[in-house]
Amino acid sequence: MFKKSDYFILLAVVISFFTSAYLWFVIGDREQSIFTAIWVPSIFCFGIYFKLSAILNKKL
């Protein structure tokens, strides 16, 4: 069900989330943390887009 590329996308999301939490709680840099937190939904959206385009290209 999951391909290798799906795991890379999930890994990128997890790394981005933990980096954002580290910046917020440990470093205390709120602006960088919010900027990094915005990456999480963006990475998910790119992953969904590429997954759907791959599925649609298989059916054509």
C-alpha cells in the first residue's frame, strides 16, 4: 500500500514538525518555529498532489 516515496514524505513531515517544536520550546525562536510549522501542510499537499497524479497517470 505504501511506497518508498510515501515514507520519504512522511519522514519530511515528521522532521519538519520536530524541528518546529525544537525551535519553539528549546531555542525560543517563535518566528522561525512558525515558519517551519507552515512546511508541514505544504509537504502533505505536495505529497497528495504527486500521489494523485501518479494514480491518474496509471489509469490513462
